Amino acid sequence: MTTHTTDPSRTGSRRPRYAYLGPEGTFTESALLQVTGGEDTESFPCSDVVTALEMVRAGTADYAVVPIENSVEGGVNATLDTLSTGEPLLIVREMLVPVAFVLCALPGTRLEDVRQISTHPHAWAQCRGWIGRNLDGVTHVPATSTASAAALLASGEPQSFDAALCSELSAREYGLEVLASGVADNPNAVTRFVLVATPGHLPEPTGADKTTLMAHLPDNEAGALLRMLEQFATRGVNLSRIESRPIGDSLGRYSFSIDAEGHLADERVQAALVGLHRVCPIVRFMGSYPRADGVRPRLLPGTTDADFRAARDWVTSLLGSGSGSE
Amino acid sequence: MTTHTTDPSRTGSRRPRYAYLGPEGTFTESALLQVTGGEDTESFPCSDVVTALEMVRAGTADYAVVPIENSVEGGVNATLDTLSTGEPLLIVREMLVPVAFVLCALPGTRLEDVRQISTHPHAWAQCRGWIGRNLDGVTHVPATSTASAAALLASGEPQSFDAALCSELSAREYGLEVLASGVADNPNAVTRFVLVATPGHLPEPTGADKTTLMAHLPDNEAGALLRMLEQFATRGVNLSRIESRPIGDSLGRYSFSIDAEGHLADERVQAALVGLHRVCPIVRFMGSYPRADGVRPRLLPGTTDADFRAARDWVTSLLGSGSGSE
Amino acid sequence: MTTHTTDPSRTGSRRPRYAYLGPEGTFTESALLQVTGGEDTESFPCSDVVTALEMVRAGTADYAVVPIENSVEGGVNATLDTLSTGEPLLIVREMLVPVAFVLCALPGTRLEDVRQISTHPHAWAQCRGWIGRNLDGVTHVPATSTASAAALLASGEPQSFDAALCSELSAREYGLEVLASGVADNPNAVTRFVLVATPGHLPEPTGADKTTLMAHLPDNEAGALLRMLEQFATRGVNLSRIESRPIGDSLGRYSFSIDAEGHLADERVQAALVGLHRVCPIVRFMGSYPRADGVRPRLLPGTTDADFRAARDWVTSLLGSGSGSE
Amino acid sequence: MTTHTTDPSRTGSRRPRYAYLGPEGTFTESALLQVTGGEDTESFPCSDVVTALEMVRAGTADYAVVPIENSVEGGVNATLDTLSTGEPLLIVREMLVPVAFVLCALPGTRLEDVRQISTHPHAWAQCRGWIGRNLDGVTHVPATSTASAAALLASGEPQSFDAALCSELSAREYGLEVLASGVADNPNAVTRFVLVATPGHLPEPTGADKTTLMAHLPDNEAGALLRMLEQFATRGVNLSRIESRPIGDSLGRYSFSIDAEGHLADERVQAALVGLHRVCPIVRFMGSYPRADGVRPRLLPGTTDADFRAARDWVTSLLGSGSGSE
């Protein structure tokens, strides 16, 4: 089902090509599997999010699967920043993957012998409480991914750590022994992944959609955030995620990464975007796509497509006849 | 120049026909003169504002000239209410007339003999302070207009009052003796009049325009007023007048009569109207016309016509290509 | 029960003295009766609202009963303006009186003979629709009160009108014949009256109270109204009435007359007043008193007295220890 | 001047004890030097921010110096999260340190030979552009600090990387050769550090102060953020930093980390805190301290301490006498 090709640009294949945050066995691969199902695809594990996204920009992959947010650490900065700048990319789908780690080691290692654990910093953050309660004094050795920690341990070469915190899939794949499973401070923890493509693939609205945006604040004052939020509120568009990111040129300048409820095809979303475009120096549309949880927005009175069209028709009639009511 | 016709519908004349709040000699006639200049017109003095406006609705007059607001008493309820309901009418021009009264009486009357003064209640309100300081103890006899008070006095029949507070024009016209002139509590007092026509005569935008609206609040709570005002604020439309009027069916239900800066042809005004139409159960457009004071609005960044068009074009391009930035 | 004294200052009586908008037989007297019940009082009918209120200021009456708002014509300007300026007065109670008129005339007059009707302009406004449907072409002769129209008609002297629109009480009192009763365009119409006293009589909070205020807008722009309303909204104080009044020095400058839900003793009302005092150049407190309809406010989370006290205690603790949470 | 003690609790010294994010030679040590100057202190380099802060909580250090925000990567999550939960700590000072890295390697390494660079992920993020332009294809090996990357390289043991990106101080300390200096994508980049102590040390207001807060949003909807921001806006308190953090129990729930202009001793800040305490389920005060840039806030009319006191005095006088104006 899956082929690893070192140079994807040389393949003449018509099978869809997926770049993803590798290595194999990470949570990202679980997200990828939600997308591809049993389909015959090519997939390219990448060493980081930026590389995966750049493959789509370069045309060497059709899609990228990357994490965008998790319920403990918040937005994945590399993903948000890469989507926010450079050539436009579109999010076309989101996938949720429950977060549950196993603590694993080379066969023969006992839990009480563990002194140093390697894993990705996000994974460490999501298990800090469990580690503190069960393995007091153990320290963290950062890895570039949860799977790479497992891979290094299994490589047989001497390492500065004696256990890895990774997915069950990785532990099995690398032949490591599971010392503890279900390791997670928050049993409801979940990571959100997105499927990213080039523009031209806007998914159809389903009635339970999400629109991802990035907007720079108009100026350096707090009132600017209020004004930006009002552009959504006056059109009855609710936000399901809002995260600040430093713009990077000096302290105190922020852009905001936003998930709004609704689809670009919805009149209220279009109206909010028009408003945003007017008041923000930079706005980027990063996709409208179905919500993984299928929840439909509760629309306020006066915010349906029909309400917007009736209102515009009324104003048009005023311009025509110079009069109108209601 | 002016012809009084008892039955204007019988005239075959092509001269423009003006109904106005009469009788002759009131401030309304001054406002009418600003409109007609030396032109050959027909004019019909009416006993009240409603009659003047209904003549336009009935087609027996082309225009009505009526007061809409004065700087002491506020909005003229009869004008606001008649424009707000019934067949649509359009305000096509506004005229300002400074408020300055004379106190006049039959020849031979001395100021110190004055005990009761007749005038329109609005005129009385604008001179209350002056009367209190100069004619302590004198009381008010309400008249239907300042000119009618003068007319009654000049009629020779016994009256319950011995002086009238009216315009200098009226005093002269009725041969009354001026006991005091420049009577006004506020030397800057001014009355605003409007020229009203049937729909189909929307004046061209001048860049210094005003739009008059009436909107019912969406519901019975205070937050509703905030939400209505935000529809203007998010589009950068400033308000130069806002007055509450009871809707009349029960206490605590209000409509708002509003003058907004800008013309129906302005994108920001159209956008505010679309928003208003969505959130208010009833909205009525009552005209866009040049401001008498010629003051141009200070536009906030992002609220010019070009800003609105660029924003809409951007959203349209997103819908086409599924991607866009800025 | 009631004594009319021409010079109330000469009475040595300890009976409470009420000035009210007369003459006898008006709706104001009905409101007065709600206050006095069967009590032994002195009452002074006054020719206008200002006179009644000034008697309280001068100490020649203990209380005044005056109309403040009706459901058709809106706020009673003379009452609002007199309470808003000059020596402070306090509203200590409100009374609701249903509006229902009779059309009456000298005995022998037939309904179809009526050509001109005299009444107070507010009464006329509340019956315009009925008159239009039942007595087409009949015109209005303004009177200073509904009762005075009846009194003039009954005086036997020739008048310019042949019927009066007044209360049933007045018709009976002056021996006029009722041609039509229950005359009112809106069967739910009601007039709100207030009982006014000198400061020092703040009524106890009942849990269903109202606070009346007057505030000048901070400056000449529309945003100023938004900012003023936010001072209420951020403390969860709902408004049951808001009416604009021109400040009177030039067009476009407004004060707002406001009824807020709650009592001066409520923390949230105090906090809103502190905010208002900071942002408005002039604010006047005109009383906290029980609502005639007994409706209690729905409090938003975080706006009870306990919430305010807990929040202040927390800030105080921070100042003490330099630290705190929650 | 500085003593390293492995067990700080055993020292009987009266010299102030500082825990900081080590190892020696990092930017954090530059920040520490700004605090201690030439003073005789004890200092304890810690392996991570949490450890440094916990030493203050445990009483084994008097102060901690930790990074809180940088102009490229945004807030330092570990610092924000550790200050936001657990035993209260107070920020008592902030220090700015310009960000400028050197790329260094073992003597004899040439720039063109570099394939893999180790450094802390935040440092990597701040130099990504420079690396791309000058060392295309080079990859990142994450380190726990910029200094630890240098230390590992200098250790002589084989490493998976051949260069380190660290401070000039570290390169010198570890005897590495500088291949490139002034490495930074943004020449204005700066990192903000804070000095943290136990409660009881609230610094005096200087007129140019900052207050750090953490607040949970009242509920799961976007309007909640608007309402929280209005608590600041209605008191004229400007925000210089606002960053979202996931609360961690499920996607879509956020707390906000905020720097507000002003000191806890300022009336407007106290009033905003009272409002925040009422509307947010959790609020934490994390200190008021002088701004490193010395910028004083521009106060809006009505927001000085005197304005607040006058407003409260007025409300108090109303409660006393039942009347008041202005």
C-alpha cells in the first residue's frame, strides 16, 4: 500500500503522493492512515514539518499531513508559521488523533532503572505529571520526534538515555519492550493534524466547516485586537481557536492564527473576511474544510446566507429606486 | 413668484409645487426660500407637518419643507414619525435656519404690561430663560405655530394673551409692534429643515453627505443598542444624530432615528445598511443628501470605497482559486 | 381628604403636601391617588410640570407627581429637563396609569357634528389613528391639558372647538356628554408618573429597582455613545430606557436620559456610576426606587454584590501580600 | 563574585541566591548580570526553567532569572505555565537581552564543511533564514540550550553535529572557533527575561510599570475574549502583550497570558482586576514591576487615580445624601 521513494520527483506514478512528519510510526502516520485508508498511495516521511510542506509547494508531493495543534502544548509553531508565509497552501481536511504514549526500552530494562527518557518535547510536556509521580528524578533528553527516540534506542549504539516515550506503533516497529502504556497526563488529550494541498482544491461546504486564517493586528495597541474580533462578532462568526504569534520584528507585535466556524462559501464568513481585509495590514486565508467533530455552528438571528442576500438586495433596491424599507 | 392655490390638484401648472409648514412668515418659509430662491413656484402653507408630507404622498405637491430637528428641543416628533411610517418619502436636501424671535404685540402695548405670551411650544422652550429674566411671572399660551400666534393677535378679536413670540417676518407681515428682538436663550440656536420628495430622486453624492435612517432595536435589551451601533462602528461610519423614539406599543420599546455621515453610494454606508438590515427587525432608509454645513467625514483607514472593493475582490479571488493573501 | 390651599406656604399643617400637574381630573391625579390612597394630604394642582417640581425645590410642597414617559410620545421633555438641571431632586417612586380617553362635548352635540377637537398634544398623538378612522377631516386645537380642554368647553364661552378628548373623570366633573369612550390607538398605552422629593429620601432597595440617570456624552462622536454603554455592559447593568436629549448649545450634542435596572445600593450599579463619572463630563443621579411592575433583573454571572466584594477583597489581598490567585 | 554550590540549602550565607536557566554562558546569564552587577551573590545554573522556579518556591534560592518571551518565538511556555500554576511567585523585574548568535565549531572546521548544527530550538528558529541563505541543506540537531550544544561539541566525544549556534560568551568559554558571528534573522531581536521572587516583594510603582496576569476565559466561545478585553478597555488599561495558551483539558479551551500597562497600585489596574476576577473563572496576578524600556503609558481622559477617587467619592456621597451631581 505504501511505497517509500527517495526521490519522489522521479516517479511517474499517478498514485497520490503524501509527505508527512516522519519517521514512520509516529502519531502523524496514524493521521495519514485516516486519510488514505486502504488506498494505494506513495508516502514520504520527512524530518520536519517545514520539509513536508515545502514538498507540496515544490510539487514533489500532492499533499502533506502535519500536526497543527495539540490540547496541551497549543499550536504547532512550525506548521502555523510555514502556512502563514511563503507560497499559499490550503488546508483541505483535519484529523484528530488521541494522544497516548508508551514508555519503552531495550528488552531487559526495568522501570526502576530508567534515569533518562528521550522523546519529542511536546510529548514530554504531555507526560510531565505522570513522570513526576512514577519516575521521580528522571530527566528529559529531547528528540526530534517520538519515533526517532525509539529508533535511536533500538539502533544498538550507546545513548545518553535508557527509555523512550513514543507511540505503541513505534515500540512494536522497533522491537522495544513496553514498560508502561497509556502514559498521558490528560486522558482526553488529542492532537489535531491537517491535510495540506496547493490552492485550487477548496472542499465543498458541509454545514459543519472550519476556516483557518492568519491576520496581523492593524497596529500596536490592545484596542486593535478588540476591533479585529468585532469584525467576526458583527457577522455572527464564532471562533473555535485563536492563538497569538509574535510577528518577529520586535517585541509586542502579534499576528493571530484563527479558526473560525463556517466555510468560505458562507456569506457571514465572506463578510467577516472583507472586514478583516480592510482593518488588518495582512490577512491570509488558509482553507475551509469539514470539522473532524462534525459539530454545526449555532447561527444567530440575521446571519444566514438568506439574511445576507435579502439585506444586499434591499440595499441594491435602494440604489435603484432611491427608497426602501425593512 | 408664489401662488397660493386652495386645490393644488386642479392646477395644470408645470411649476414645482411646495407644501410647507405654514402659515406664511414662519421659519419654515425662510427654509423654503433657501430652496426656491427666485424661482417661479407654487407653494402651499399647511397647518401641520403631517399634512405637508401627505400632500407629497398624494401627489398634490412635488416637495414638502418641514422642520426635523432643533438645537434646543431635539427632533421634531411629527416629522420623524411621519417619515418613518406609511408610504416611503425621501429627504433630498437639508436647510439650516438660525433661531431668533421677536416679542411683538398690538401697537401701544408696553413690555411691562405683557402677562401672557402666545407662541409654539418649541419657541417657548427656546426662550424660557430670557422670559424668566425679563418678564418674570409671564405665562405661556400654546399656539399651533409662531406665526399663528401673531395672526391671532393681529385679528382684532379678544385673545387670552397680549403678546406673541414669532419671527421678525411674521411681526412685520401682521403689522405688530416689536417689543424686543433677538429673543433666544442660545444665540447659536438653529433649526434644521428638510426638503422631502417621493422616491426616485436620490441626490448625487458630494463627498459631504448625510444619510437618514430609522431602525427598530432587535429586542428589548440594552445590549441590542450596542450591537446596532457596532454595525456602524465596524464599517467606520460615524453618526451625527441619534434619537430614540418609543415604538408605541409598550413602554421600553424604542426605535432610533439616525443621521449617519456619508451617502448611500458610499460602500461603507451600504455595508452598514446591510448589517442593520440583518440585525434590526425594521429599518427604513429616508434619504442621502448633501450636508448643509459641507463638512466632509474623516475616514478611518480601511473604509474608503477602494478599500471595500479591494477586500471584496480578494474574497472573490479566494472563491475562484481557493487561495489568496492580503 | 384633599385640601386646595392657594398659598401652601401659609399652611401650618403637618399633612404631606403634593404638587401635581393639574388641573384636577387629569391622569396625573390618578397617579397621585395611587400614592396617597385614603391618606389625609394637601395637594396643589399646577399649570405645568416645571411649577410642580419647583414647589418641591422651594419647600412649598413635600412631593411632586409628574408624568415622565408615555408609551406613545416618549419622554416628557419638561420633566426630564427640569430634573436634569438646577437643584437636585430625587425620584422616589414610579406609578403606571393606563391611557384611555373619552371624547366628550356639550350635551346635545352629535358625533357627526364634531369638526374640531381640543386636547393636549400628547393625547391627540395617542388617538390620531382612531380620529382618522372615525372622524375624518376633524382637526386639532391644542390645549395645555386634557382637563383644561374639557373645562373650557364647559365654561359656556364660545370656543374654536366643539369637543374635548380627556379622561372620563374630567368629563364627569365638567358635566360633558360622552360621545365615545375607550378612545386610544393602542389599548396597552400607559403613562409613567414619578413621585419626586428632595434628596435625603433614598428608598430602600427591594430587589426589583430602577435607577434614573442623566449623562452628557463625553464628546461629539458616535463612538462616545458606545463607550458610555460599555460602562453599563461591563458591569452587567441592563437599561430599561434610554432617550437622547439635545444639550441645547448646538446641533449634534446630546445628553442621554437613562433608566438602569438596579438600585444605588447594588454594587454593580455603583461600579457603573463610577465608570460613568469618569468618562462623561456631566452625570446626574436622579433616584433609585422600586419598579412599578416588580420585575427583578436577571443577573449575569459575576455581577452579584458578593462577586464584587470577593473581587475587591482579592485585589486588597494582592496589595497586602503582593500575591494572590483566583 | 559568583559561587557555585551543589547544595544551596546547606549554605549559611546571607548573600542573595539566584537560580537561573543555565548552563553558564547563555543569554540568561547576561540577564542575571544585569541584575547582580558587581554584587556578591550565589548563583545556581539550572537545567531548565521549571527547576529554577521551583528552587524559589522551595526556598533554596531567593530569586530566579528565566526567559519569558522572545521576539521571534513568542512566549516561553515553560515559564508562563510554571508561573501560572502551583505556589504563587512574583515577577519583580524584567531585563532585555539582544539576541545575537555565533556559529562555532572545533578548531579546524571550515564553514563549508558544516552539515548539522546543534542549538536550542528557539535559537534555530531565530536563525533559520540566515542558515538557509548561507548554509543551504544544513539540518538542525536540537539541544537543551545554546550553551549545552557548545559544551557537547567541546567535550571531544563524537557528536551527530559539527557546529553549534550559541552566544559569543559560550564559544569563548568552551574554546570553540567562531565561523560566523552576528547570526540572527532579525537584527532587532531581543529576549525578555524576568526576575522572580516569592510574594511579599511587590516593587514600588515608578510610573512606567507593567503588570503580568493570567486569566482563563469564562467560557468556550469567542465572545468571551471580547468581554475579557473590555474589562481592560473600559478602565483605559492598554495591553502590551497577550498570548493564548491551551488550558490543556480539551482542544479549544484557552487561558490568556497578559502584560498590562500600569502597576497594581494604579486605580485603573485595580479596577480592571476587579472586573477580571468577576468574569473569569481563574485569574492570577504574577507581578507589577518597572518596564525595562521605561515607557510611560498615555492615559486616556478619566483614567487617572484622581479620576477614580473623585468618581468613588461621588458615589459615596450619593449613598450618604441620596443625591449628587457630576
